[in-house]
Amino acid sequence: MARAYDLTVGNETKVLLKLALPMIAGNVVQQLYNVTDTIIVGRFIGPNALAAVGSSFAVMVLLNSIILGFCMGSGTVFSIFYGAKEIDKLKNSFFVSFCLIGALSVVINFLALFFIDEILIFLRIPPEIWRETKLYLQIIFYGIIFTSGYNYFAAILRSMGNSVLPLIFLAVSTVINIVLDIIFIVPLQMGVGGAAYATIIAQAVSAVALAVYCFKKVPIMHLQRKHFKLDLDIVKLIGNYSFLTSIQQSVMNFGILMIQGLVNSFGVAVMAAFAAVVKIESFAYLPEQELGNAFSIFIAQNFGAKERDRIQKGIRTALKIITIYGVTVSVLIILLAKPLMSIFISAGETEILQIGTQYLYIVASFYCLIGYLFMFYGLYRGIGKPEVSIILTIISLGTRVILAYTLSSVPSIGLRGIWWAIPIGWALADIVGFYKLKTIKNT
């Protein structure tokens, strides 16, 4: 039976880490989906295929972020009701969220497939990798519904403080993904299509298995007839949280997509290097990202329970954890930049290795800044102010996009301008986030 945890009692550091660590591990496992594709594709198919998969990743993240935003927003509402012990509203919110996320997933799936050529044009995909990129995306798009299903049921469990079970189901599906990747790409020689098929099959396994478990083993998921209604107050509440969180996630990833388009304009070598560093970074600061998500659940439960002092203690705890981790991982990435790049790129690709290493030397020095930003996203979402997260995202990504396009056009700066734009955007958003902390006292 799935066990729930009350996050409104106990030592703040222990409670937060107990919730966050399985979520961090789960994100590590989830990143293995894409990293496995990248390593095998780069090693066994070649740089063009690696560039195709890397460019596709930005699109996948953008579309999934819309759905993930709805799941995260719904999860915040679940946490508030759970913390306030309003069980009937909690169960009704499960139904309302399921309807909204399901409808959204179908619409996104249709639009993504219908406008796939326009997406490739927007990304400035070079002619030599157009066919492979389109094939990979077409297959991946069919797996959107499975991604939605997994994140929906995971949000339910995490809102009640259980972040272990989503990790277990994700770990099993990752093993399946790795095995199928090897089979489809190496002996069967299915190319990038094989990598895509391996991913969506693994996603389907995790989504279906987690859904079956929740309906059979989680008592609070046993809904009655009275819970199957679109209560307008709950629809409005979930819609507000989910829409704003989705906007925040989408703005963040749309900015990244625009950067991907700029990177693509520099050619296949830069695209391949960027694909590799994105994978490295996904592991480097994902603990900070998941700590921010866990922090949001912690804050939401305590917000629902009206534990204001505990929220303040949680903020101080999160800041300490992020600072210690950020400094440590920055040092490690800088020291290991070249060996890490060599995992994805063969030693003979010296230009790609040099470009990727330059990126890591610049950006990895500032991982504390992105950690603080993730904390602010979770904090303001948890206290019912998701619009502040949108503001911080616009500041961060807006600065990054404007500076990247401006600085990279200067011949003496070039690619370094894109790289330096990233930490500058983080820093400006953090300044605003810290400034707005004073509003918490009046919440």
C-alpha cells in the first residue's frame, strides 16, 4: 500500500530531503531515457543523428512542459487540500485534473503532428538532418499521452508526500528503455526511429503500471459517484494553478527552444556539442530542480495547514541545501568537463569537444543561481502566487534570449555570448526573487 507523509510536522531538513531525494533519483532515471538515446545514437549512428536527436529534445521538452505544468499545478492543489485535510475536495480535484490533463494531451498531440514541418522550420533544422529529425519527432509525439499519464499519477502520490513509488515504476521502465535502445539501434539498425520507439514503449510501461497500482493499492484514489463532477470552484482553482504553472514552464522552455534555434544556425558541430552539454547539465542541476519541486509540495501542504513559521524555516533550509550542492557540483563539472564530453563524443571530434568544454567552463560556474531560481518557482507556486514564477521566468529567459542573439552577432564574441547570457539571466531573476521574499511575511 502506498504510504502518505504529513509534511507539516518534523524536522524541516529531514522532511524536505526525504521527499526530495526520491524525486531527484527519479529525475536521474528519467534523464537516462534521453542520455541513452544520445550516447548510443552518437556512438553507433553518427554526429548527424546526434544533432537530430539533440534538436528534437528541445521540442519534446517544450511540449511536455505544458502538460507537466498542468500536473505540477494540479499537484499543488492536491497538496493544499491534503494539508488542510479536506478529503472530499481532494478526491474531486483528482477527477477534475484528470479531465483537464487528458483533454490537453489530445490537443497537443494533434497540433504537434499537424504542424511538424513548421516546427522544423522554426528550429532552423539543416537539410542534411531534416529527415532524421522529423522521423524522430513523429514517433516521439505519439508518446505524449503516456508522459501525461505518468506525470498525473506521480503528482497525486507526491502531493501526499510519497515520492518513492513514482521512482520505482520509472526505474523499471528505464531498464526497458535501455535494453530496447540497444536492440533497436545496434543489431536491428533502426536508426533514430529505433531510439524513439524505445522511448515511447518505456514511457507507456511506466504510465500504465503506475495507473494500475494507484487504482488498486491507493485507498484515497477510490472515488465515489459524488466525486465525479466538474465542481466549478475546483475547476477554477486547478485551472488557475495549472494554467499559470504551465505558462511558466512553457515560457521557460520556449526560451530554450529559441536558443536551440540560434545554436542550430551555427552548424552541425555546434548542434552536436550543445546536445551533449544539455545532457550533462540535465544531470548536474536536476537535484536543484527536483528540490524546488519537492519544496513546492512542502510549502503547499504547510500553506494549506496554515503553518506560516514552518514555511519560513523551510525557506532557510532550502537555501542552505542549494548553496552547498551548487558549489560542489560546479567544481566537479569544471574539473571533469573534458571527460564528461568524451562520454558523448568520440576523441576524434576535437571541434565538438572544444565547443562543449567552453560552454561548461562558463555556465557550470553558476549552478547556485539556477538552484535559487528553482526554489523560488516552488515557493511562489506553493503559496498560491504562481504568477510570480512567470515573472521570474520571463526575466531569466527574456534576458537570456536577448543577450544571446545580441552578443553572438558580435564577431569577437560569437558563441561565448550565448553561453554567458545563461548565468546573467539566472542572476537577474534571482535578484527579483529575493526581493519579493518579503511578501511571504504578509501571506
